[in-house]
Amino acid sequence: MKGFMAAFFVWTLISANRDGGQAWPTHTVCEDGSLKILYQSCDPLQDFGFSVEQCSKYLKPNLNIRFGIILREDIKELFLDINLLTKGASILSYSYPVCEEDLPRFSFCGRRKGEQIYYAGPANNRGFEIPEGEYQVLLKLYNEKHSMVACANATVISS
Ligand SMILES: *[C@@H]1O[C@H](CO)[C@@H](O)[C@H](O)[C@H]1NC(C)=O
């Protein structure tokens, strides 16, 4: 937890001092014998911190995650688009409502622009096994006005 927060603040600092045009650093979410997950922010304006409690291709339900970001937009409503590709071809597109006005699923729903979110808790996911292979995952978080809140591209290698 401490390490995560420290890393998050370092990224925040990098974000303040970075000169334009460069890609964000690649972060390792997880690396063990059979699973490797790397991600990079694809929001030109900021990086963010993300980690998972468990690193296994057998994803358990309600996996605990940690997520830190500074909001550049209000998130009365928040949606996550996931696009899964393998060898450049899309195999799955999926949209998940994270925060809806009538159904705020997480404690951070409704937070305002400029606030810092630090979430540590269950991801509300189903359990499943990540099939063997190498995947590219594009993740986009956006609000009810379709303004980008966060963007990431990740590489997942399951063996
Ligand atoms: C993110 O996308 C860029 C550009 O396509 C790519 O070079 C980079 O390797 C990707 N990063 C990860 C962690 O998948």
C-alpha cells in the first residue's frame, strides 16, 4: 500500500514535469510464472496508478484492486470500454457502467474534477481463467459527457 502510494505520487510528479510528446512509462501490474500484465497510460495529459492484489491467470471473483488518479472531469457517471485484441484483431468489445446516477457501484462515484481518487477494494468482477495467449487490451474510462477520464493500453501474457 505504501509502495503503491509512493509510486502514484512519483507518477503525479512525472506528469507535472514531463515535456510533451513522449509516451508514459510502462507499469507492471503483475508478473509471476504464468501471467504478466503491463500497462501504459494513453491519456496524453496524465498517468495513473493501478495494481491488483493477486497475480494469477485464474482470476478470482471480486478481485481486490488499487487505483489512484487525479480527476480531470466530474464523474457523476462513469463508463469503462474494454477492447480486447490478439494479434491485432479485435476479439471482444465490452462496455461496463462503473457509475450510474441511480446505481453508483463504487465509493468514488460522484467525485468532482480536481479531486484525487484512491480506491482500494473489490473490482466487482466475475471469476474466470485467462486463456493462454498474448493479448492487447485497450481501456477507456469516460463520463456522461464522453470526456475522457482515463485511458490505458495493456499487454497481458498468459502461459
Ligand atoms: C501501448 O501502445 C503502444 C503504441 O501502440 C505500444 O508501443 C506499447 O507497447 C503499448 N504498451 C503496452 C504496455 O501494451
